[in-house]
Amino acid sequence: MEELQRAYSRLCKESGAEPQEAVLQRLHGLLRGRLDLATQSLTLDTCRALGKLLQKEALLTELVLSDCMLSDEGATLLLQGLCVNTVVRFLDLKGNNLCAAGAEALGKLLRQNKSIQSLTLEWNSLGPWEDAFATFCGALAANSTLRQLDLRNNQISHKGAEELALALRSNASLQQLDLRWNHIGLLGGRALANCLPSNRTLWRLELAGNSIPSDVLRAVEQAMDRNQDRQASVRESQARAHILSKEVQHLREEKSKQFLDLMETIDRQRQEMAKSSTLQMAEAALALSEQKARDLGERLATAEQEQRSLAQRQAKEHRLELQEAADRESKLLRDLSAAQEKNLRLRNQVDELERKVKSQQEQLFLSRQELTTTSAELKMRAAQAEERLELEKTRSRQNLEDAEHLRFKEVEHMTRHLEESEKAMQDRVQRLEAVRLSLEEELSQVKAAALSERGRAEEELLKAKSQVRLEEQQRLAHVEEKLRLLAQARDEAQSACLQQKQMVADAQARASQLGLQVEGLRRRLEELQQELSNKDQEKAAEVTRVRLELQEQNGRLQAELTAQEALKEKAAALERQLKVIASDHREALLDRESENASLREKLRLKEAEIARIREEEAQRASFLQNAVLAYVQGSPLRTLSPPK
């Protein structure tokens, strides 16, 4: 581990930077090839040095760089070093806010690296950059070593999910993919579900928290179950093949041993034959050895035959297993198609019921018109029968007809008003459905905290829909009951009309009875009008009750919308806090760098000042030496000293 520390320090010094103490400590405490640099703020120079170190290092198998606040350039330098690495198996880049440049660097890593089997990219921002994420998905399609990929909380939209689906169609090595807490939605979920029949290696796909309908999730689970069964059968066949290969190897070893023993016996027999003097014993021994050789050859042939039969049996079992898996898959596809056909039949039945309801409404309208026409005919016949009666009776009958006509107009107006109100209610339900869809799209952007509330809102909306449908069914049943009553009333009116025809024949004799019957008919009409008014009041009460319920549901939805907006504001506040913390961290780093630069400048000035002081002292020393020499040369003692 000291070699790693020295190599890291040397690379930092070559780039003109100081090594980070935290990185040196982690390199010193390296255990089992795992380098954990989580929550360490790595500078650009450190990333460059680590990238160069990873190009040649053969001891590291796991590299953890989660929550290191890596910049795009630093992440690119690290991943460039990993492109040529051949020993790292596990790479963790969680919580580094990787964007477009990071996605492109990861794509280059997946295309060039042939050793990484697990890649964790949770809590990054790869999804919003569509072109860069498409590059990453293309590299994933060409990769053949990655087994596990974690893409949770990466803001992946339905377009990113479609790119991932294209990659999964071509990828033949990925086994586990985690896409929880993204923005995939219905379209992305369908794209992923459609690509799974082409992929036979992926057996675990997590899609929670993506606003994907339950039927799509069930289809994905079924595809994962099929892949798991297929993987289990492949593993079982591989284990059987391994056992068979071991048995074949064991048989070969035994055969080789038997052959060597045979050769040794033949050699011994030959030596004995050379030593023996009798030819018959040698021939007998040779015949015996040949017989043993034939026996061993027969045994070898039987062993090879058994091996071939075992291999054929294994191949046949494998083909049967593949056929069973294909049958299961075709059965599941048939079940799925049958379910879809059943759904279509149910939809057709619903449409047919709606058409029946419309036809019944039309029949109701026609029956009302027939009722009005029959009543008019009845009035005309009564008027013809009562022509000989007094003028006051005719006037009262005319007034009665006018009032009755007005009442029928009011009834028709009320029915039209009810139909318009029903249409308005349906439009309002559709608008509420559109509002629900928009709320679902907005809710898909909120994280785990808002999903449960959205689920409750959807359940309440479904309950409201079911309640509205039940009320519509009850209303239809009520209308059918009204139709039945009106038909009964029409039959009674027809019977009364027949009675009046009979009474017209002897009008003079039975004028008084006709007047009584007319009064009875008037009372009957009044009763029918009273029933119609009561039913109109009941319909009005039902409409008001439905309006109140819709208003209450709208209020609940508004409250949920305000709660979601509050959650969005909280999320935005948290993001702003993260940005402020990141900016403060960067400012602190810049301040430290400026302090280091100022300290270096001060050190340089001090060194210059020290050099200047040394020069001044040297000049003073030279001046003093010259002065001493001049003094010595000018003194009288110099004349007494002998010449040199």
C-alpha cells in the first residue's frame, strides 16, 4: 500500500499539486483491493493523478467514489483512466451530479472497459441530457461484461426509457437493472415491456416510483419470471454438462490407466517371452494379451457408446426443456392475447350498452311523442263527441287542452334540461379526468414522499367514477321504470279511447256517463302530472346531490394539489440549499487556493529578501577584506617583512 501512496504522491508532484491527506490515508488503509473515497471532496489534480494511477494499477478491484462532488472534468479524467483498466470489477459513482459530459465519459468507459461488472449511478442527472444519455445507452448495448446497473433517481424520462429499451434489445450480459424513482411514465414502461421478449439475460428490473400502470408492471414481472426460469434451466444444463464432462474425463483417465497397464503387461510378457525358452508359452501369453487387448477395446467401445448415449440423452433433455420453455412462453402470450381480446369484448359490450341507452332514450322520446299524439287524438274525439254539449264545456275543454299542452312542453323542456345537465356532468367528469391526468404528470416529477398521496387521490377518483357510474345505472333503471309506467298509462288510455268509441255510438243516451268518464280521465291526467312533477323533483334532488359530491371531490383535489405544490416548494428549497452548500464549498476551496497562492508569493518574497541580504553581506565582507588588505599593505611593518 505504500507503493500506491508513493505513486499517488509522485503523480501529484508531477502535475504541480499537493497530495490530499484524506486520499493518502485511504490508500494506506486499503483492504482486499477496495478503495473507499466516499464523501471526500476530490480536486481536479487528485482526479487527474488517480486516473493515471488507475491506468497501471493491478490491485484495486472495487472503487467507491460516492458523494465526492466530482466536476464534469474530474469525472472525465477518472473514467479515462478506467477505460484501460482490466481489474476493477465494482464502480460506485453515487451522488456526483453527473451531467452530459459525465454521460458521454461513461459511454466511452462502457465501450472500452472489459472488466467492470457492477456500476452504481444513483442520484445523478443523466436523464435530462437526451443526446448524451442516448450515447450512454448505445455503449450499454455494445457492452458484454456489465452485470448490474443502478440508475435510480436520474430524472430519466420516457424518451430515455425508449433508448434503454433499444439498448436492452442488443445487450446480452446485463442481469440486474434498477430504474426506481425516475419519470418513465406509461410510454417508457410500455417500451421497456415490449423490449423484454428480445432480452433473455435480464432477470431483475425495478420500476417502482415511475407512474407506470399496474398492467405494464405485471407484464414486466412476467417477463422477469420467464427470464429467471430460463436462467435456472441454463444453469442446470451447464451443471449437468460440467458433471458429464467430469465423468467423461474420469472415464478417459481410467481408459488411459487401463491402456498403460495393458502395455506394461505386454512389455512384461514380452520380456518373459524373451527370457523363456518355450515358444508355446510365449504364444499363449501373446494370445492372452491379445484377448485382454480385445476385451479392453470392447470396454473402451462400450464406454464411448455410453458416453455418446449420455450426451444424446442430455441433448434431448435440453431440447425438451427448451421446448417446454417455448410452450410456456407461447401459452403466456396466448393468455395475454386472450386477456386483450376479453378487454376488447368488454369495451364493445360497454359501447353496445351505451348505444342501447341512447336507443332507449330515443324510444322514450318517441313514446312521449306518441303519448302526446294519442292524447291529442283522444281530445279531438272527445271534442267531436261533445260538439253537442254546451259552449262552456268546449271552452273549458280547450283550456284544459292548452294547459295540458303547456305541461307537456314543460315536461319536454325538463327532459332536455336533464339531458343537457347529464351531458354537462359528463363533460365535467371528462375535464376532471383531464385534470387528473395533468396531476398525474405533475405528480410523476415529485419523489417518494408524494407517491402515496397521489395513489390515494387516484383511488378516490376511481371511487368517484364508480359512484357516478352506479348513479347513472340507477338513473337508467329509474327511467326504464318510468317508461314502463308510461306504457301502462298509454295502454290504459287506449282502453279508455276504445270505451269512448263505443260510447260515441250511443252519445245521446250515455252523455252523462261520458261526462263522468271525461272527469275520470282528467283526474287520471292530473295524477300523471303529479307523478311527473314528483319525479322531476327527485331528478333535481339527485342532480343537486351529484353536484355537491363533485364539488366536494373538486375541493379535495384542490387540497391535494396545494399539498403537492407545497411538496414541490420544499423540494425546490432543498435543491436551493444544496446549491448554496455547493457554492459555499466551492468558495471555500477558492479561498483556500487563493490563501495558498498568497502564502507562496510571500515565501517567494522572503526567499528573494534573504538572497538580497546574503548578497549585501557578501559585498560588505569583500569591502572589509579589501580595507584590511589596503591597511596591511600601507603599514610600516610591510618594509621589514622579507619579499615573497
